[in-house]
Amino acid sequence: MDENEISEKIQELTIQHRDLDVAIQALIESGKTNMLQVQRLKKQKLNLRDRIARLENELLPDIIA
């Protein structure tokens, strides 16, 4: 992947992450909270955060101290 593709993927994953955050909040506010479903969404959100972090690391060159 080149830098443009990585940046686009990061943007896509960031939008998905934000959408999951909104979905989780909506579930909690609905009053019909299914904690199992909320936990699954939170796990997906964390997975997206990890993928974003890995891609961001690919964009940054390794700095040898």
C-alpha cells in the first residue's frame, strides 16, 4: 500500500469507528440496552482503533534513537 491508500483506509476506518460510537450511544440512550450487543460493538470499535493505529504506524518512519 502506498501512503495515499493508507491515508484513505485510515479515514474510512475512522468514520466506521465514529459510527460505532454513535450506535453504542444510541443503544444506551434507547433504554432497551442489550449489554451483550453493546459489548460486541465496543469490541468492534476497539478492533477498529487498533487497525487505525497500525496503519498510522506504517505512515511514520521508524526513528532510531
